[in-house]
Amino acid sequence: MKQTPPPVINAEEFPQLPSYGARWQPLLFSPISGSEESLTVALIAKGADGHTEARFVLNEKQLHCLFKDAADAIHEKILICVNDAIDALNFRLSLDDWEPPLSGFQMGQAHNALASDMRGILQQATRLGTALGSSLVTNEGEEAQAVELRNTKWVSQIRKSVRITDKKIAKLFDREVASLNGRFTETVGFFSGTYAANFAVIGSSSRSYRQAIRAAQGRLWQLDQLRDAQIIDSPKSVELIVGHPDPEQFLLTDIEIERINDGIDELKLEAVKKEIAVFDSSDPIPAAQHILKKARLCA
């Protein structure tokens, strides 16, 4: 049988490669400096024509989902780093040797890309470079809400116990503080005199474990920034009050108990690097007594 020869394809019929080239890098943020946990918070690119552009990965709603009361302050820090990176790119080819002006931020791996324009470059970068940032919100949204509900309940129980003893101190929960330049205002879990505290809960569920750790890290970061910020009466003593289930009351398994202990140990290890104290308890009454004592000492 006579075989039909393959069709001859003209080279001009092949699709042409995009002509616009650029190099992009993700800006990564770790709630606690040195932590292995990091998020892609922005993408920064520079085209072969010298044009630079940035795209923010997490919107306001997503930031609040991840970092709660610290979201506004973290957004401010992201803006500072992105603006500094863009300024740096105007005088250099890449950000390989650029150091972010604030702790907790670093540049990720650089990538070369081709597209029809800068918009296409950033679309590619969004698909390839933000898997972590997007999955944290889309895949863990329910867990984030569950963690926040447990934290709200924990704070409410502590505040109720404090109110029984001292109604004035009970009014010092959820305090709003503002920077001296008035650029941002944020809410702190408890603020009295030179003492400030935030609250977190580490549960036994493996499903929401990392989300709980991440939320607690965000509150640690907020305390660290608050202590060093230029605000009126900056706190000298800062502390994270961590709640967790009582192993006997909830009949926890050995694996669940180990998970809780590992989470508390991880937070304490990160907190000690920033000279932040961690008080943990399964009962809101000792936590309330501890806050009353600290508030009176630091008044």
C-alpha cells in the first residue's frame, strides 16, 4: 500500500513566542522572623524595557482572615517593602542583592518569563507564585473561621472572669492604639499601662492546627511591632495568652495531646527570639488572674 507522505508544514505557521520578556520575584512574609512559615504577599517584576510593576496577592479580606487585628499593620509593612523594592529596581537589574527594609520579609526565587506585555507577565506570576497565598484562603477559610470563633470564646471567658474581680480592668480588652503619625490604628487584645497582651487558642484538631499556629504567629508579630512602634505609651512588657483544651476534660488521645504541646512549644520558641512571654492554660480563670496581676503591676 502506498503511504501518504506527511504534510509539509511551513515554519511561518508555528505560533510565535511572545516578544515581551521580564523577570519577576515573589515577596515573602513570615509573621515571626526566622520562622519556616511564609506567605507570598506581593509579586514584583521588571521588564526588558525597564518597566517595573508590582501586584499585591492578598486583598484586605484575606489579610484579615489570616492575621485578624494585625492585618492593617501588616498591610502597611507590605506597602513599605513593595515601594522600596520598586525604587531599588529602578537602579538595578534584579532584587537578588536587595534587603527589605523591615524584618520578616524576604525575596523569593527569581523567574524569567515571556508574555505579550507586563500584564501577562504578572498573570503568569500569579498562577505560578501564589499557590500558598491563595490556598491559605480558599482551602482553609472554614478552619480560619473556626479558629477565630474559639479565640473569641477564649477571650470572652477571660474577660468575664476579670470583670467579676475588677470592672475597670475588664474595660481594657480590645484596646485601639494609633501610631504617632496617625497612619494606622489597630486593636490589641489587652492593653494596660506598660503591659499588652494578645490571645490565641491551640486546638487538638489536625485540620485547623496550622491555621491556629499561623493566627497565633500573627498576634506575636503584632506584639513585637507594637512594642517597637512609635505610639504614645508603647508597652514595655508584651505577652501571648494561649488557651488549649484540657486533656482530661475532653478525653484527648496521646496524639492530640502531643499536637497541642508541640504547638505551644513552637510558639514559645518563636516568642523567646523576640523576648515575648507566653502564658498557656486550659482554664480561663488562671489566665484572668494572671492578667489582673500583670495589669496592676504595670499600671
